[in-house]
Amino acid sequence: MSASSTARRITATVLAAGSVVCLVALPASAHDDDRHRTPRVEISAVQADSPGRDNRSNRSLNAEWVEITNNSRHTVDLDGWTLKDEDGHRYRFNDVRLAGRATIRIHTGEGRDSRTDLYQDRRDYVWDNHSDTATLRDDRGRIVDTESWGGRRHHHHH
């Protein structure tokens, strides 16, 4: 009688130990996947509603922007990457390299591209003040990141 209850207790302990091992193994393998997903580039900030009146001045257009941050330590070549809104306005990165841990701001209006600022050279607003989605794709067309704001139902324009 006592022998079988001891055996049962040992089996229960082994099963419990086995399930703990499974739980520990899962986050470790998920973490490995993250390491392979560098370069980790993301849309880090959006200013869709430029401050003041939307008078289509270049200053106002350039106060509408999207920021992209490279969170990895390595430079990422953004050549051929695209940034798009819900209406299909597309900005294509041309020969742009984003250094590790760096952020670049993409303005809607006209200006001189630099390491920290790029300009779409548009004469009208791209990002909807009330609701829109910015989609960043790599040169193979794969979605790298999206950033949405506002409600999905009402779709207002400037």
C-alpha cells in the first residue's frame, strides 16, 4: 500500500517538474526569434495635425511629419523602402541610410534632405488629422511597422 502511494507521489513530482521546463523553454525560443528580426526599425512618432491653421504653407506642411527610429545598433539601408497613408499617397526612400539608434523625420512639404530630416516635397497634406494609418514597408514590400490614430469609422479630410 505505502509503496504504490510513494510511486504515485514521485510520478506527480516528475510531471510537475516537466511542465515547469516547458514554461521556461517557451520565452527563451520566442526571444531567439527577436534577435533574428534585426534591423528593428519602427515608426516612433507621428504629428498628423500640424499646429495652427492648415493653410498649406510650406511651414505648415513641414510641421506634419512621421518619425522613423532604428532601434538596432547597425545602420539600416532604407533605399527602396516606402511610407504610405490609407489613401495610397506613397513616399519612397531614395538612397537613405539610417544609423544605429538614430531617428529620421519625414516632413510632408519641401526642403533639403539631411541625415535627420527628409522631405516629401508635396504641396498638400498627406496624413489625415482625425484618423489614418502610416505603413512602413521594406524594399521587398514587407510591412515593417504601422502606426494608426483616430477612429476607423469617420473619415474626414482637411
